[in-house]
Amino acid sequence: MKRGIPVAWHGLNRMVTGWLVLLIVTVTSPSINAEPVSADAGPTLLVMGDSLSAAYGIERDEGWVSLLAARLEGDANVINASISGETTSGGLQRFSEIIGQREPDIVLIELGGNDGLRGLSPNQMQANLASMIEQSQDAGARVLLLGIDIPPNYGQAYRDAFTGVFYSLAEEYDVPLVPFLLADIALNDALMQSDGIHPTADAQPIILDNVWPELEPLIDPLIENTHQAAAQ
């Protein structure tokens, strides 16, 4: 799989402030249960993410997950189990219960950014994500992995190890990958909030457009099967 994650962040002082804000979110953000964005018949999509999928700093219905539910127009259930400040370890701790309750057909995993900003082990991050992928596949769900980059001041060696986790998992488990969730966003100040790390409401449709080409081939056959079953 070809690697092509762009440089994600610029302006060192602004960037570091943004990451500190994200760390504070870990402490102050209230716990969010797996929240249904849509509740119509059809396949179920589960989004396990952090602040980038929890619509941090904007109205929740403006976030890309809510826009995804709107795009699906009632053809699928979208469950947003994202929590601002979540790490892969935190996501893994919640994952078994959520997947058992919701029984998703597709799991979108958008975690790892908070592991990176804390300088946690990429090997442990990979193990945590691998466990979520394996649990999803064992439950019969398809997986879409949503990758993220970290600031360059963490050092190129750590950064390469961090981003390499997503490619390694995608190859090992044969799952589709969005290499960089904030492509065409992170370098555009007009699309980033004042903390320099979270995208604005205007950026959310672009995030969805980044996700959709990899998600569409997974969801379309399930929706078609639902329509065929309803017509019989």
C-alpha cells in the first residue's frame, strides 16, 4: 500500500498549544456513550474515535459523523461512540461492550492521535488497534481504518513509526485505510479552529469526502441487500 501522508501541522508554537488543549480535553470532556446519529432500518455503522469524530468545538450535528448519517438518508444506522481525548487503550476498554450491544456491520476506527501526542509506544498502539480490528472481524463486521498524523516536533523516527502503524495494520488485516483524515484541511488555517488542531464546521464535509471513497464500497452492497430484502 503506497504511503503518502503529507506534513500535517505547521507553526510550532501554535501547534504545541493545540496539542496541550487536546490533552486538557482528555481530563475535562464528559464521557459520551455510543450515541445513535440515525436510527432507521439498514446496516449499522459504528464510529470509534476521538475529538476529531466527536465534533469537538462545534455543534455535534455539524460533525462529519452526523453529515455521514445525513448522506446515508436513513439507509443505515450510524452510531458515534467517539470521545474527545480518547486513546487506543481507552477505546479498547470500551470496545467489547459496545460491539456486543450494537452488533455493527461496519466499524470505522479513528483512534491514535492522542497516543501520539502523549508519546506512547507505537507498538502498544498497534496492539490496541489490532485487537479492535480482530474483535470486529470475529463479529462479522467490516473495518475501515482512519489514519492521522502527528506534529513534526515529535521527531521523524517516532513520526514514521506512528504513521507506519496504520499501513501495517491495513496490510496485515486486509482492511481499507484512509491515510490521513485531515488531508486538505490541516494546512489550511481557515479550516482549523483557533487551537490549531481541531477542524472547523466548514472542514467537516471535507473530512467526510476523505472518508467516503473507502467507505462507499463497504456500505453500498449492504444497503442494496437491505433494499432487496424489503422488496421481497
